Amino acid sequence: MKLLYISSSIIILLFFTSFNNSNVYICKGKGSKRYHYTKHCRGLSNCSTKVYEVKLSKAKALKRTLCGWED
């Protein structure tokens, strides 16, 4: 039973680690505050700069939050 608990904890930790390192998309425009799971999200339609692909951890470090169209 204890082994199962440890295995489950490791799986959960690996899941969150890989999720946090997944790629997201951001706009680097002056008022941009969100990140997006897809490059073609309608929240990126008004982006005044190029759309950049970054790691989710990087987007969060830039204080970005999830786009309202995708939550």
C-alpha cells in the first residue's frame, strides 16, 4: 500500500512538471497580459507584434495569466 502511495506521488509530480514545461503562446505587445494554449486562439487576433512560443513556466514568470477564451 505504501509503495502504491509513493508511485502515485511520483506520477503526479511528473505530470505537473511536464505540464509546467509545455509550450504556450504569448504576444509581446505593450498591453499583453495573457498566455494561450493554441497559436490560433481568438485572444491573439489583436496582437500587434509577432506571436511567440514559450514555455508555460516562462509565461508565468512574465506574470501572464491564461486567456479568458481558453479557461
